[in-house]
Amino acid sequence: MPWIAASLVSALFLGLYDLSKKHAIRENAVLPILFWSTALAALWWGGLLLAENRIPGLLPDIWVTEPVSPRGHFLLFLKSLLVAASWLFSYFALKHLPLSLAAPVRATGPLWTILGAVLLLGERPSFLQSLGIATTLVAFLGLSRAGRKEGIHFHRNGWIFCLIGGTLLGSISGLYDKYLLGTVGFRASTVQAWFSVYLALIFFLPVIGWQRRWWKRGPFHWRWTIPLIAVCLLVADYVYFDALRDPDALVSVVSSLRRGSTLIAFAGGIFLFREPHGRRKLPAVLGIVIGIVLTVAG
């Protein structure tokens, strides 16, 4: 598949991933959804790890993992802890917030990653990146104003803070990915495989506590979108890395095109979940997408 087409397909499945999450967690318990969706991904990668171990050379190169030392497993487990914390904040926030607000806020992740690289790694943003950061922040303020129409005040809504916390943790995870893939030298498939396995193990104990009613909790309803969460994320990531394997692929363009997932999630929130004030939010959402594209392309 041509790398531009692959990038757009990845954006489509990322948008479907957001829609599946929203459908699954509406008026539903979050912890079992997190466990089952991550367990399905872990089963997939666990099967690939077993197949490669039993029959070397069976799998396409993009799915092949490398041997990992005990220190490497510790580093990958830390990656899973970061993602688990990010998803806990984000899923609980998404349960209580409109998707048409939550998806654009989550899309600001690359902005925080670049700001973290500036503060922690001493990187200097280019003119386009600085323009993109400014555009995103202005659009974020516009989205905040639109949210007031629904009674959601960004500066005092606890779920907004949870969503921002999950986004920041996701950005830290992105910086950590640079360390794992660049400095440590892991293959992308190795990071994906072991972080998926460890993520399911991390969520296992909380879901046991939920099952045994160690705390007050709501009911859980199985929905067909729960396995779809895992499928959409697996496909989005696979196609994304397949695009990056093309020697002509431009990382900045691939990453920018993937931001189109925000528009898919926004449209789904308006038309599928009947969320109000779509016209008021649209300019701010477009501003966030343009800002993130400038940030990534810069």
C-alpha cells in the first residue's frame, strides 16, 4: 500500500478506535473494558511471539520481535505503566465528556511531546512548530468557550483535568518511545508486543478487585465495540508502521495525516452520539488539527 494511503487508513482506524471507546464506556464500567480490550491485544501479540519462537521466519518482518534482556523487560514494563496510567485517566474522562470535546483535547498530545522535548531534551522548536503550538493553544481556548455551552468549564471540571492528565502522560510515553526506539534500539514490534502483554497484566489486578467488589462500582455490560477497540488500534498501528517502512515516506507527513482521526471522532460524536453544538466546536477543532499538523510538520 502506498505510504500516503496507509497513513490515511491509519487515521481512519484511529478515529474508529475513539468511536469504539466512546460506545463501549457510555454508562458502563471502565476497568473491565480496559482489561478485555488490552487482553485481546495481548493474546494477538502473545500468539505472534509463540509462533516466531516455534517456527523462526514464519512471520513478516514487521511482526518479528527480538530477544529482550531482563533490563529490557523492565524498561518495557515502565512503558506499560505509563500507558496504563494515561488510559485510566483518559477512559474515565471520556466516559463523562462528549467525544466532540475529548477527541480534540487528546489530539494535542504531539504539542506536549514537543514542549517536553524542549524542556527536558534541550530541543529547539522551528518557526512552524512555534506557529503550530500557538495555533493549537488559541484553538484550545476556543474549544473551552464552546464547552461552556454544554456546562463544561475547562478550568474547574475534574474530568477535563483527568483528560489533560491522560494526554500529558501519553506525551511522556511518546518521549519514552523515542528513548526505547532510538537510544535503546528496540524494534517497534518488540515495544508493541511486550507493552501489550504487560498492559494486560497491569490491568488484571484492578479488574479482579472490581469483580470482587473491593470498592463501590457500577455494572458492566459486554458490548461488541470492546473487542473492536483492540482490533482498531492493532490495525492503525500496523498500517502506521508499514507506512514508515517505505523509504520515500516522510515521518512528518505520516504523523500529520494521522491527525485526521480527530475529525472522524468529532464527526462521529456529533452524528452518531448526537452531541450538541457541533457548529460552535468545529472552528476550534479545525484549529487544533491545523496547529498539530504545523507542529508535527515543522
